[in-house]
Amino acid sequence: MWPFSTPFPERNLESVTDQEFDFIVVGGGTAGCVLASRLSENLTARVLLIERGPVMNSWKSKVPLLAVDYSRMDAPSYQWSSLPAPALQSNGDSSKASLSLMSGKALGGTSKINANLYTRSIPAEYEAWSRAGRKGWGWDDVEPYFAKSETTLSHQKSPHRGSNGPWMNRRLDDCRFRCSTTVTSDAATELGIPFVKEANDPASPSVCCTQLDLTIDKSGYKHSTFDAFLPADLALDRIGNLIICPEALVTSVDIQDTPNGPRAVGVFIEYENPESRGSKRFYAFAKREVILCTGAIATPKTLLLSGVGPAEHLNSFKIPVVKDLPGVGTGLVRHTTLCSAVLSSHFVISALQQDHIGTPVVFATPKTDSIHILQASILVLIIEFIKLIFLGIGAFLSPIPSFGIFARSRLLDEDSITVTKSPNGAEEFNPREPENLPDIEIMPLPGNAWETVDLKGKQYGAMTYLCVALRPEAAGTVRLQSVDPHEQPACDLGFLQSPKDFFVLRKAVKLALALSRVVRRQGYPLRNLNVPKSEGDQDLDDFIRANVKSTFHYSSSCRMAPEDEGGVVDDMLRVHGISGLRIADASVFPTIPATHLQAPTVMVGERCADFLAKEYNL
């Protein structure tokens, strides 16, 4: 906890067992904090929030640069490995092809450890959902909920930006690292990718480069959804109707038969810590609804343990089938990442060993223009620390990525990798048309993001172009490994099972290499450290297989769609065939958004709160 900070009013399970609540929110992550906060605004609604992780409010968890180090020993994260992915190995040996998985483990969830990026995606994202039949999820429907949650500190008042919400975001226009911002921006515009001042403006083109908004508050500290929606003062004010139990795991939802069909009536809970757990099991009653907000991996796991999911899988674990729902855990999608031009995995100081996402197409840069200057110079480290504490500026404010390039693979010329347009001209960039959604993002990072490149003792720094396939075609699964609710599920990410994904990633890597050539031509001293052998398809594919990583953007494992189309929830986020049970997290996305998932996930939390408020007249 911060010195002199208000103690957070957390409760133990003994104090809530066998009590009845109007709403039980399972998971105090990115969306769960939003939902619990909104539901408890009505002081007559009794809300129980249960979070598997602890209250994490340390100084380190608030400094943007330090908070993104999810691999440190005291980081609030779960880390485990996926099932082997044979497609990642060109020689047929899949024994070492498992991928790292990560999720947040604290109030605030992944918003406590992510890169703070606030991006909504373009209107076409939600227009595609609407055209596919998701009533009430078009751009005009969801835009007010984005604005409702935010206060933007860097943009003028406008109809599409919020100024009264609890969640702050801002741009870092004073970023000290040139290569990953202005230098790359100049290179991108030379390749035909226009620079826009605000990517979250719904009129901005679908293909662009831009300075990104970051969830950082006025003082320069990370603003997770826990910080924004459940600060200690608010939790204390609502202590009579908002009960928060951290370090507790909902093992299953209690679903009972009623004359009107299956209904969620409560939850079974255990302590997360084995020493506290013992053989004790607790129970809480839900008078109105249970809402699962545990994310695209844990939410399907909880449903499966509750008897909701593919009957064949449930039968294999001797779990009584409450509802045969094949879509549960079946459509897991995540962004596929390549680090092209890389950010060192060992930045800042030795205590911050970060094995960053991505694949190294690593470039050497002047050390003064990379994050590695903080580990090379004690003087610079001290100066930047002082700038953060007293001025709220400097390198510690940067959570690594603060700039982004969004592109469409079909618009990149195969030879020149410049953006080309069809006779439709500007229509190719129309942000309202789903066919114009970007499928590539390049994230310039001011350091080395891969462990195979060791910068220890080197006189140069590094810079990474993180190449992301935004719309992967292949999908994976979430399945139980056992009936132990404390064990992580078996996840098959489905990486590179579609030839189209290879095509998109080849274009992404080529774009990164093209950017590096322009950067050199403009006079910036960039040197290859680790790049593909050539730009031929075979060398690119080998490079992709060897280096591809997840961006930890998991989604769509409990999709919003009709049941006969593999859906798990309806347009009101209600689980098909079970009353009193909803889902509000990234698992419900019909398709994975072509952007960072933090802001869309908060939007889902806001929408769910509004659905419930209207249904129960809150």
C-alpha cells in the first residue's frame, strides 16, 4: 500500500457466507471493477465482488514503466504454458512449441499489468457486429459507453470523447525516445501511411500511424480500472452495499432446476491461498443475477466446472451436464505477435527481468534513444526518477509502447510495401466499412523484446517493431485439465493453423523491414541485430514459426451469437438457456477487435451494468 493511503475495505469469506446479494460479480478484473462500481451506485442494490487475486496498490504497481513487468516475482499475474502448437515448428518437433500464457491476478486484473493502451478500434468493428445480427452493438450504440467511462486529459471536448468518467487517459507528447515515435512516424508516412492526431476519433482513417492514448492519470501514474472505478474512498463510502472479497476463488456457479428452467442461484467459493483454504468451502446466494467477469480463459473454465459447456467434455470429467453448450471455450482467439526490431527483455534494472512479447527483428540504436539507458547510467536513472516524482514526466512514465501503426495487408504492395489504393481511393480508408478493418499493427518499442538478444555490456541500445496480426483466422480452445478449480485450464491457442495468418504476418514483417530501410535512409543509425535471413516466403515462415508469441489479448471464448451459431450469450449478455447468469468480459466479443482490448472490455462492463440497471429499475 502507499504510505498514508486509505486502507482498502476488503472482507473475508466468513463474513459473507450464506448471505444473499442482489448481484454477485465473479472476477474483479478489467470489466469486473467497472460492473461492481456501476451496480453499487444504487445504494439499495447489494453487490458482492469476488476476486481471485489480492488488493495490489504498491508504488511499483502504479509506475507505468515498472507495472508492465508482468514476469517479476511480485507481479500480480498468473503465468503458465499453452498446449503444444505443432504449427510453430518447421522441423516437425512440437515438444518445445508451447506458448507463454498470462493473466492478471489482482483487483483490476490485466489492467494492472498491461501496457496502458486506450484504443477503441474504428466504427467498422462494431458495424460488422451489428450487420452480423448483434442488435444494439453497432458503433452508434457502443460509442456513448466508451465516452461514459473516460476522462481524456489530452483532447478537446467533443461528442465522441468523455470528460466526466472515472477512468483517465492521456497522450505522451514528450516521449524522449525518437526512434520509436517521430522517426518511425516519418518513415510510415513515406510508405503511404497517414499520420493522424487521434486514432480514437471515429472519423480517423482505418490505415494510419498515431500517438496512442494511455491510461495514465494526471500525476503520471497507471490508471487501472481498479484505481478508476474502485478507489478506497469509494469502496468505503459504499461499504454498506458493496462487499469486496479478494484472494477468493469462485469454484463454480450453483445452477438449480426451476419451473422456468435452469437458474443461477449462487456461487461456491474457496480461499485462493492453500494455507487459508484448508477444507473450508463457502457459499453466497444471488437474489437476482451472477455475472462472470473472469476473462476469456477463466470464464469458460468456470462455466465448465458449473456443468455448462460441451456435453462430451463434461462427461469425460464426470461433471453433471446442466446445459450442453458447445460454444463454451471453443472460439478462443488472440492476437498473434511478432517482434520485429526488438525491445530488450532485460530493461531498467536487474530486478526487472522482462521477457517481452514478440519476435526479434532486432535493431541496434544509440543507447541514449532506448530504454536501456536506464540500466546503463545510474545518473540517468536518478534524473528520470526525480522527473517522475516531482514533474510527472520522463522515461518512467512511458509504458514502452506509445505509438502505433495500423495497416491492411491487402493494401501493401508486394514489392515496395508501400500503401496502394484501388480506384475507390479514399473509400479504402473509410472507417465505417468492415472490409477496411486493419489486420496488421506495428508497435515501435524503444528496447529489445527478446531474450536471444543480449545487450549486457553493449554500447548500443535496441528498438523493436512488434508485428501483430490483428485478425487471426484460426481459433483455439479452453478445456479443463482436471476438476480442481485452482488448476489452470488447458489452452490451445490455435496459432498459425490458417495459411492466411502466415500471409498477414509475412506482410507485417516486410512492413517492419521496410520501415527500417526508410529510417536508415533518413539518416538514423539503425543496425540489424536479428532479422529474417531474407524476405523470401520460406525464410519469413521459418522466422515466424520460431518467434511468434501471443500478445495476451485473449477473446471470444464465450461468443455473443445465437446458440446454433456457436454462441454462448445473447445480445444482452445472458448465457443461453440459463436465467440469472451473464458474462461481461472479453470472452463475449463476437470477433476479436482489431485493437488493444482494454477499452472495448470496459465498454462491455458499462453495457452490462446498463442492461441490469434497466431490467431491475436500479
